[in-house]
Amino acid sequence: MDGRRSLGRRFGWLWAAYAVSAFGTSLSFGAFPLIAVLVLHAGPAAVSALAAAGLAVGAAVAVPLGPWVEFRRKRPVMVAMDLVRFAALLSVPAAYALGVLTFAQLLAVSVVVAAADITFSAASGAFLKSLVDRDDLLVANGRFEATNWTAIVIGPPLGGAAIGVFGPATTLLADAVSYLLSALGIRAIGGGEARPEPAAAAKGSLLEGWRHILASPALRPLFFNTVLVNALIMVPVPLLTVLMLGPLGFAPWQYALAFSVPCLGGLLGSRIARPLVARYGQHRVLITSGALRACWPLGLAFVGPGTAGLLLVMTVELGVITSCAVFNPVFSTHRLQMTPSDRVVRTLSAWSVTGKLITAALTALWGLLATLTGTRAAIALAGLLLLATPLLLPRRAAAGSDVSRDALPSSAGSP
């Protein structure tokens, strides 16, 4: 089985570091909006503003960091970003315990964490490309995807229970500690890492990342598609949080359960992605799963109270998550394959910055829209717009990018 094939000790440490931070993050699922609603009594506009401001300002802060990271060793940058997230998140439970937590602090922490997320993700993508062979990128990304969904299945119910017993800031403490453990795991990877040539720094600019994306027939349509799909999937989340915890009367543990149980579909999707690519080819799997992930969220506009409402949320999320879990590792692998090694950080940073800025802008807009038209109408509009996004997917496979059955190792059964 492919899942048993070793990618080496160094990848094992990277995977372990990813796993511990993923589990910490899943424990604190929805912690910021939950604290804003339950502790600071924020409404839909404020909760949307919290999500939007963190993404927008965090993305702006990350803009100069992309080129800076490109020409430095990636592992020290990853450790530093883990430590930054540890310190920022730790400040929230500390302030809550002292009774001095404010909405402004939540905003500031969300900005710092967003900027560190972008920087870490870009550095880790470049580091992964240097760590494993090209043919193993899909295996590695599949393992990360499976780990992420495993964490989300387990984490939110435990986090919801912890919030009920110990208070709303408890899970952020666990998330902070997970980043400290991740930093220790990344340091344990060891081994040498070549420093990029200083002369190449003269070419360093995040604009190079955007130029590469927009000039590439393989990446350009995926760029527009993923940025819009991710934004339109995320913008209803703060509104749904307010709707479920407010008028519909769901308890925090029920809210967490509604989003954790469907993540079993993430485990399924991440495990079948590689066999599907082996059978049908990378491009066909990318297009099909990319279209399917846009078909479900409209159903969230019809969520009601009680068991029926909870089951509806679970069904919609199951469809979205299963489709995304197939799409994500194939897309991530394709993007790395189509990007030269000396542009990976800038390309991933430009992609992430754009995605977060668009998500921030639409989240703020949807908060205002919900205030003017109602929460359900705003959620429904996002779902309707998502139905048009498959038109942005690339119609043809990029030359040299597709993975055929013959190109795959014989043990291509699972991630």
C-alpha cells in the first residue's frame, strides 16, 4: 500500500509537525467568532468584520514577506512563524483570564496569525518541493490532506466539549501550544538546506509570483477559480455561526458537531484522490472535483432549528468537504509541478495573499449584505454565485502536467 511507503525520516518529522498543529487548530475551530459572540456579544456585522479585517491586514503584512522568504532557508522561517502564532494566540486566553479581553485584541491577533499563516504556508510549500521527489508530491499532499481532515473530525467535538467545561478561550490555549510543538518538530527535521543564491535576490518581488500565475495557461484559470470558490465558501461561515448560535438556538457542541462529522468525507476524499488520478488522469479529476465542490453550499440557506437543521448542515458540509478533499491534493501537486523552484514562495504567497484579500473583502461585504437583506438571503446569494464558478476551470490539461497510470508508482493505492 502507498500509505505505508516511507518518504524518509525528514518528511516524517515535517508530517508530525503538521499533524500536531492541525489538531490544535481543529480544537479551536470557530474560536474567534465563538468568543466574539458568547463573550463580547458581537453581532453579524462585527463577526464578519473580525474575519475580514484579520484576513485583509494579515495579507497586506505578508506581501513583503514573500520575496524575503524566497531567498532564505525555509526551515528557520517556518519555526519563526510557528513561534509567532504561539505567542499571539496565547495572549487571548491570558487576557480572558484577567478579564481584559477586547474586540480590538481579537482583531490584532487575527491579523498576526493570518500573516504568519501565509508566510508559513509559502515557506513549507517550497520546503516540501525540495524535500521529496516530484513523483512523491501527490503522496505527500495526500497525507497532509488526510491528516487535516482526521484532525477536523476529532478536534471540533472535543473543542466544543472543552469550551462547555472550561470556557470559550480554552481551545485557543491548546492551539497556541500546538504551534510550539510544531516548531520543535520542524527543528528536529535536521539535515542541510542550501541557502538561495544572494544574486537572485535582485529579482525578488511578489509581483514575480503574480506575473508567473497570470502568464501561465495552466495556473491562471485555477487561480481565479480557487480564489473565488474559497471566498464564496467562507463568507457565509460567520453568518451561519450567528444564525446557528443565535436564532436557531444550537449549543456550541452542536455547532462543532455539525462541521466535524462531515469531515469523515475529507478522509474518504483524500484517500481516493491518488487512485482516481491513476485511473482517470490529473486533469479530469481536477475538473470534476473542482466543479462538484461548488454545488452544495446553497443548501445552507435553508437550515432550520432542531435535528433536521443539524442534519442539513452535515449533509451540505459532507458534499463540500469530500469534493474539496479530492481536489486539494491534486491541485496543490499540479501547482507545485507548474512552478519553478526559485519562484515557489512568491507564487504561493501571491496566491494566498490574493485569496485572503478577496475573502476578506467579500466577508465584509456579506456582513453588510446580511444586515440589509437578512442572513439567509446573504447565504443564498453566495451559494448561487458558487454555481457559476466551474466555468473558470481550465478546459484543457497543461502540457507535461498530467499524471498517467504508467507514470505512477505501482503502490498508488492510497495517500
